[in-house]
Amino acid sequence: MSESVQHPKVVVIGAGSLFFGRQSIWQMVHSPMLNGGTLGLVDTDEARLEKMAALARMAAAEQGGALKIEASADRTRVLPGADYVVLSFADRSVKFRGIDCEVALKYGVRMCSGDTIGPGGIFRTLREFPVIMDCVKDIRSLCPKAWVINYINPTAANGIGLMRYAPDVRSFALCDGLHMPRVKRMYAKRAGIIADDAEYTEAVERKFDLRIAGVNHFTWMLKAEYDGKDVMPRIAEHLRRQAATETDGGDLGAKGKFNDSIGYALYEAFGRVPTCVGHTKEYVRFWQGLGKTAEPIPPLSIWETDVRYKRHADMWAEVDDFVSGRRPMSEFMTVHGPDHATDVIENMVGRLGKPFYINTPNRGAVSNMADDAFLELCCDFTDAGPVPRPAGDFPRGLRAMQEQVLDTHELTAEAAVTCDRAILRRAMLTDPLVSSLADTDAMIDALLEAEKDALPDGWR
């Protein structure tokens, strides 16, 4: 179990993050482990910060707990005494992801998300990791014992950066794609272990041995057994059946298109089920549209900037409705729920003994990869933090692809720290989507110019 804190202080840097901020507020007021503590909210956009702070205070009042709310645009006023610091900020992410995807497309690189691999993932790290390190300086002086939880994509590159360049800070990285127990419940249903409307019981949990591992957003099912029987083929068959009725991606847009078809094609090729297809399809070169033979699955669609702007606007409209009273706070309590990061914090505070998927050094969990390979692994929690459970071996082929992505992330983190163009170029050339020296140089020139106001002075 992790060490326990009686009245925990959780600080969210990037409180205006709509994909995390609202859920963190919900969890902090609902959890008996957390609602006697303090929620600190930090955001450089003071108007958005004020709205989120108002929402948090109203939710705390609605729940009737003792949760204290602190809010400031200056993180040094909120960090003192923090037990957990969640990093969830992004500098004009929608704008710059759009630029990343548009520039990359000119040079034949198609990105459906653009925030974890490819030129988009590399340049997002260049924008965000220096700010992470600025936060680390304040954490070292104001709350040196706090756990730093990175929630900023690319979470693996940023997590590697923290591991390499802030080894004195206790940290790990998160992604909500493998949120437990949701992920095991989902695959139990896909394997036919339980019916869609059935409860996922402790008895099922004990018999269901599911092991997932890999670099974040490039994770694979290494084992799926129920009561000693291999059920991975049944999960793959579910993908094949779903592929026949696939839509245009729904709310996920480009990230959601043809995921079942692609997931099944990857299973057929490598003998393992990919578990984050909406991102994994961007890590492989097969749907870049470069083949000479017609493919049954079309090339990746490009990430849609306008769609994401609208989605953010709709989320802020919801916050405005709650804060203004147009929608009752009782409704906020029912339309939202717990988040992966706050679930993990609750588990650590309450010493609940629940396993969660964490991005952390491998330490032998994947037995044929290096101990310091930064992977997403199912972990238990001790006083020393997350401890990965055994995951097995990566098969040949997939292991090589994992190592290539890890090298790209390692070089990217180094480039972000050093502002060294030669290291940046090496990271781009190592990336699995890039195939031309000249195009790489042209992309670097174009992106450094287009994003110069969001990059450190060292790149000018």
C-alpha cells in the first residue's frame, strides 16, 4: 500500500482542462478519502480558473463535505503543502495540434490525433515539457515530498523526461485509456465471459487473467485467459464482427474511424490485440496511404481542429450553465463521475489496494525489455509508489516496434531539455512515421517557425 495522508491536498495545474477538471472536482467531493482535504486549482487563464473554482465550491457545498478550495493563477501560492500535484495543462493545444497535423500532411505524414507520436507528438513535447520542468522547480522547493502525476500528452515522452531529468521528484504518468476496472469489464464482455448487462463480479475478476503492456497509446494484450483458457481469439473475433458495422468514428472523429477493422488487421498480423487502436493506428505506417496496392481500409483521416474547438465550447457552455444556476448542481453530481487520476490518488490515500495502469519504469514486468523502459503497466501501490505486476514477454516484431517508439520518446525528451536541433532531427528520423531526410528538415523548419511563440527561446 502507499503511504496514507489523512487530509490530502491535491493540486491541479491546468485546472481549465475540461477533460480532467470537472471529473477531479466530482471525485474530490464524493470520495470519503479525499473530501476532508484540499483541492488546489491553478490555471494561467484567470477567467477559466474562476469558473472552475466556482464550480468546485458549489459542488462541495452541494455534497456537504469539508473540502477546501484554493485557486490562483500563481502556482507558488497553491503548491505549499501539496501531497499530490496533477499536471494537466496545454498551451493552446487545439491550435497547435492543428498546425502540427497540417504541416505534417504536406510531407506525407498523416496523423489522426497528432499529440503523441509523429511530428505532432514531438513538437507537443517541445512546447509542454519545459513548462513541466518549471513546475518541478517550484515543487522541489514548496512540496518536495509530493507525488507528481503527469497527465499531459505525450504522457510517455513527458514521463520519460521526468524520470531522466527530475529523478529526485516522485512521479509517474497517466492515461485514462486503461482505466480500471472499466477496461477489464469491457474485455470480459467482448470475450463473452459475462453478458453486456451482467455485473462484473469478484468471482469473475479472480478467474480473468488479463495482461496489457506497452508504451502509452501503443499497448497490446499480451495475455487473456479465463479460468485457464485463452480467450484472446474470442476478443479478436468480437473486433471482426464489430468491424462489419463500423461508423465514421462518431464523437471521436478521425480517432474513431475504422478502429475495429484496424484492430483486427493488427491482431491478424501480430497475434496480439491492440488495446488503444484510436492512437495505435497512428504509431504504425500501414495506414499512411503510401502503398501501391489498394487497401480495404483507407488511409488515416486527419485530426479535425474545428470539431475539437466546438467540443471545448460545448464543455465550457456546460460549466457556465452549472455556475450560473441554469442547471442545478444536483445534475452535475449525476452527469459526471470519477477520473483515472483521482481514482489513483484515492487508492493511495486510502490504502485501498486496488491495481491501476500506470506509466512507469518497467522493472522486469515485461521480461524481455529493459528495466528502465517506460511502459504502461498494471501496478500495485506500496509506500514506495507503483510496483508493476508481471506482464510476460513481448513477441518479436512488436517488441522491436516498442523499442523504436521508446527511442523516439527518449530523444524527444532530450531535445526538449537541450533545445538541440541535432537531437530534434534525430528524434524525428527515429519516429516510425517519418521516411525522408529532406522532408524532416523542411518539417522542422516549418514547425519551429509556425510555433515559435509557444517554444522556448533556445529554439530561436
